[in-house]
Amino acid sequence: MSDADDTVVSLQDVEVHFEEDDSLLGLFSEPDTVHAVDGVSLDISENDVVALVGESGCGKTTLGKAAIGMRRPTGGSVRYRGQDIWDAKDGRGDVTVPYQDIRKALQIIHQDPGSALNPYRMVKNNLEEPLKRWQKDLSDEDRTARILHLLETVGMAPPEDYAERYPHQLSGGEKQRVALIRSLLMNPDLILADESVSALDVSLRVEMMDLMLELQDQFDTSYLFISHDLSNARYITEKADGRIGIMYLGKLVEIGPPEQILNDPQHPYTKALRWSSPDLRIDPSDDELPMRKIDIPDPIDPPSGCRFHTRCPVAREACKGETPEAFPVDDSSDHGAACYRVLENHEYWESQPLDNTEDEQTYRKQFGD
Ligand code: SF4
């Protein structure tokens, strides 16, 4: 747990494993264990913005859900203002923050805003529902006033008109704004924005991220922003002075301020992600091979040692042994990378490079060069 007083959510060595039983054979065999998240520690402070980036299946959404108490971790702890969320839910030990308060303080906006809205109810009824559930002392007038004020704040004017519409009468961007209002109604401390701008076109995406940041100032909230797109992560974290965390196969492999993650990435996987975002490539003509194998290993049986070693172009024998921790890149910032190359005197430098000739040929056949 972090000592900082302004830490809202603290994840310590969080692990989320679950069993997957995807065939009839499951009747006769043991289900497989998926290692969705493994040993991730992360503190999120007040008014913070942390963007988690990685390929599909890297565990970023599972980690995000664990951070807001929507997913019970199978190991480690998740604390809200020092209170273990699951102890609060289960009534274990000396509970200092009631679970109800935690649920209100930690909210989510989904990728598909429609999934959070009842299609048969008007916008105002959709927005009233959480207020009725969580803030029973609000009068009808106060509830309506709050909803209209928020609709106006997010640019949905005249608010009385939007309040009477049904979800199908809204555009994608408007639905996403209503979903944002819904998450803000409780004055939350942290909002998990799970690919919440991915389905919007580029200009709306920027508009939505600007709106989220504007509202962050008004509501004093923090965002855990999940995206597969490094450009979106850069946009929101640069404006908010936040951090980008890179996830690979259930591990947080690099974290730091956006300018360091993008201009001085230390983990070879971060370099590969930057390489695959043409607008972020430092040299667009750069054809240096960023990864060995193209297949993401199976999270049911992740590689030993550094999980990236089967794809890493600079992997050596030492990378197959111990799993690297997130080492600080320098003393002056909160930039860390889980790669042995960050350590000057690690045995990595003396060990043999892994033979990647065959992988390189496979890769070049698939992608050309
Ligand atoms: Fe590559 Fe080794 Fe660093 Fe892992 S520890 S990223 S395999 S160099």
C-alpha cells in the first residue's frame, strides 16, 4: 500500500487467474487456468490519469476491473483509500470505508455506451436510476436539476430536450456523453474508461477526451483509461500530465510519463508498439524488426522468465530465467521498465543472444520488409 495520502486506489502484486473450460472435453479433463493478470502493482492518485495500453488479451481490461472492484483478484490486494475493497465487501476485519461508499467512488464507462443505457427509457430516466439507488435523500427536483445541469455541462443543449430523448435518438458521441454523465453522477474518485473512445471517429475521439479532462477539473476525479491505441493514450496523458502503462501478457512491462514512454521507451515491447503506430514512429522509414514471433503466446501457458522473450528481438538466454521486475529507469522520474537491459550490471549482458533466424524469416514473410 502506498504511503501517499492522496492515493485513491492502490494495487499491490495483483493477480487475476481464472479457469477456462471451452470444450466438451472439459467434462473429462481439468479446466485450463488463464493467467490474465500477474503480479501488477500500481497506485492511482487524486486527479490522476493513467492510460493502460496493450494488445487485445494482454489483461488491461481485467486489471482495470480489478482496480474498481468489479473483478475479484485471485492474489494480491486492491485498496481504496487504504481499505481493502474485498475485505469491505466480505465484512472482514476492521472496515474503515463501507463497501457502498467504495462502489459509488469507483465507476466505469464502457466501450459500448449503449450497454449502460436502457433502450426503452428516456435519458432522464436512465440517469435517475443510479441517483435513486445511491442517493436516496435527493428530492425529485434536486435530481432533475442535477441531471439537466450535467447534460448542459457536456454540451447537450437544450438539456430539457435531450432529457426526453430515448437512446436510439442519440448519436454515438451523444450516447458516450450520457454514459460519462452517468459515471459522474456519484462524484466518483476514479472512473475506468474502458476503450470508451475507440468506437468514435477521430475528431469525436479528441472532443470526448477533451471533455473528460474538462470534467476532471470540475469533479476532481481520476481516470484509468484503457486503450489499444498508443496515440489516444498519448493525447490524454500528455494533456493531463499523466502516465502511460504498457501491458504485455498480464504484466505491466513499462510505466512512466508519456514523453518518456514515447521518446525514450526502454522496453522492447513498448518500442514495438510505437513502431506499429505510424504517427508515433520517430523515423517512418525505420524497418528495424520490432518483434520476433508474431504469435502472442497463450496466457494459459505463458513463457518462463520474461514473458516477452519469445518475441523480443534482443532477448538473451538470461531472459528465460527469472521474471524481471519493473526497474526504475532513472532516479529523477517515475519511469520504470521490466527489462534486464535497464540494469547495467545484469548477467543479461554476458549471456548468449537467442537464435531468432527462423522467427525473423517467418515474420518477414508475413509482413514484408
Ligand atoms: Fe527482451 Fe530480455 Fe528485456 Fe525481456 S528482459 S524485454 S526478453 S531483453
